[in-house]
Amino acid sequence: MLNKKILILVNAILLLSLSISLYAETLDLDLKTARKITLENNPGIKLAREGVNKSSQQIIESRAGLLPTVSAFSSLQHAWELPTMVMDMPGTSFIIPGEAVGSPIDLPIEMPGGKRKFKMGSENTIASGINFNQPVFTGGMIWNGYQISKIGYNIAQSQLKLTEQNILTNLTSAYYGVLFSKSAIIVSEEALQSSEENLAQVQKFYNAGKSSQFDILRAEVQVANMKPIVVSAKNNFRLAESRLRMVMGIGESTELNYTEEMELKYSDLTEKTLAELIEIATSTRPEMMIMNNQKQIANRQLSMSKAAFMPSIVFGTAYQYQGQRDDFKFVGDDFFKSFNSSISINIPLFNGFKNSAKLQQAKIAIKESDHQAESLTNGIKLEVKGAFFTMKEAQEKVQTQQKTIEQAKEAQRLARLMYSEGASTQLDVLNANLALNQARMNYQQSLFEYNVALANLKKSINQL
């Protein structure tokens, strides 16, 4: 009974594994496809795109300052104590126009000196209407703020481009890291196979009395030493692939099928001079675009600081209905219309030298931007030089290692031939095998370094 339950459980696990494998997605991946997926899925690029969208909304927000504002209002006010007004009214006569002489009215209370006081208004006041305001002149304050928001949008776009370049650089490094790890597995497995073949050959020689027990031990040690190298290479491949998935923004459920091998890819950039590359970099790098835009912002902020010394003029219009009663039984006749327009002028006179300090800060900010631009230019030139020389060095290494592999293969062939004829020792064969394995790994390493160096060069001139 227990065995039957175990069999059912095993079958269920197998069916589950089969269903997962059937629904698992397989993606044929080359560098071009990886770039496309990364540009769509990477969280850092998505965040930079949101920054561009946010900047576009900030343009609309700042532009609103140039347009009129229209607002409706309504209020209900109750006076717990009506305000008292005192007026000069000598004598005792008090006549209200339109009222018959002697009509019963509430006369103001007489005070000493011929003054009279009386209550103003009603206990309850309702007012509703529309306000219209339009800035007429602000010394360029609003206009420059609007222009700064447009420049900020350009900066956000340049920052998006910079983010894409940096992430694509990481992608290229991660992608070639996977290809290098994959080739390292192949090289280590070939080395293990070569060691096993050597062990089999030594065993035949030992059986024929042509080699010693010591030769067998050395051949077995070589096989044993190669096995953990294969395991390590496979683990490195898994780690490299996890890094690639993270940069691309895809999960572990997607199986990746790499359609490219590690190879030497030539570029026309290798034919350009260092001076040409520096010229391209300083004229197209996103950082230079950002710096130029920041200098424009500094100049706009200087204009805004100067505008703080100028008067501001605002045109306003109000249209409203207002009603007053001592109770809440309002009727239409209780409301009266009012309609007025005004122009207000605000002239700054003194604010504790605040505007002067802001003006000096704006002037200093312009100088700072000039120094930052110089520092940035020097940094970009140094980055291009480093990428250029690193690429040239890696290119020479690739060409050298290609020749080294051919020499190591020939050395291995001769060592095995001489050992089979008794003209050399087992140690010579082991050394030849080790030299060939090392040459193959060095060649793959040089290919990796070259492709990464080429990607860094392209990034340094904004062409990745």
C-alpha cells in the first residue's frame, strides 16, 4: 500500500515537471534581441522615462503662470457682533433721503462732540461670484520659469539617453560574460576529455609494460583536477546568466538559447584616430547636453533674480452677487450685483537685501557651471582615451592568442607522439595539455575583454 502511494506521488511530480517544461518559454537570444528587451523591461530605463513624462507635465504647470486664472467663489458669513461706525453728525436732525420727515427710524446714538455712532450691516451675508486675474508684467519672472521648465524637459531626455547608455553597457558586459562562461565550460570539458583520453592511453601503455604506475597516478590526478574546474565553470555560467536576466528585466521562467558565440567583431571605430573619437564624444555625449542645458538654466535664473527688483502688474476683475439679512430668509430682492476691475502694481522697495543676495548667487552659479563644464570635458576626454587604449590592447591580445593556440595544439600533438614512441615522458604530455588549455582560456578571455572594451568605447562616444 505504501509503495502504491509513493508511485502515485512520483507520477504526479513527473506530470507537474512535464507541464512546466511544456509551458516554459524558450527565447533565442542574440545581442540585438537582448538590447531590445532591456530597453523595454529594465526598471532603471522605465524610471528615466517617467522622469521625461514628469518633466513634460512640469512644462504645462509653469506655462499656466502665463495664462489668466478664473475662479468661482461662494461664502456665508455670520456676524456675532456687528461693527460700529462713528461719524461727525452735529445737531439733532437726522434725515434719510427718500423717507418722510417724522418717519419712525432708528436714529444713530448721539455722542459728545457732535458725533454719532451706529451699527453697520446685517448679521448674515451671502456672496457668490467669479474672479478673473491676469498677470500683465512680472519682469520676466514667469516667462523665464516657463523656459526653465522646457530646458528641464531637454535635460530629462538627455538623462534618459545617459541611463540607456549606462545600462546597455552593463548589458553588453553581462551578455559577453555569459558567452565567456559558456565557452569556459566547453574548454574545461574538452580539457577533461583530453585528460581522460590521456589516462586511457597511459593505461594501455602500462598494460603493455611501456609506462609505470607513477604515470598512471599522474594521469589520474590530472583527471581529478579537471572535474572541479568543469563544475566551477558551470556555476559561473549560472551566475553570469542570472546577472544578464537582472539587467534585461526577465525572470527565471524564460529559458535562454544563445544564438551567438564569442568571436572577434571588428568595428570601423578601430580605424578612427583618438582625436576623432574625442571630437565625437565632446559633441554628442548626453552629459555635455545636460551641462549646456544647465548653463542655460543658470542664465535664466540670473534673469529671474533681476526681475525681483522690478514691479509686477496684475489685472483683475470680479463679478459677484451679495445679500444681507438679520435672519436666513433670503429672497431674490436681498441680493445686489457688483462688477469691478482693477490693476494692481507691486513695487519692491526693501526686503533686507534678499534680492541682492539671490542675484549674486545666480552670478556665482554661472561661474560654477563654466568650471563644471571644463571638468566634465576633461573627464570625457580621459574616458575616451582609456577606452581607446584598452580596446587596442585587447585587440592585440586576441591576435596573439590565436597564434598561441595553434602553437599549443602542435606542441600537444608532438608530445603525445613522442610519448607513444618512448621519446618523452608523461610529464611532457601533461604540460602540453595544460599549456593548450591555458591558451584556449586566454583566447576566450581576450575575446571577452575586446568585446567589452569595444562596447565601452562606443559608450564613451555615445554610439552604443
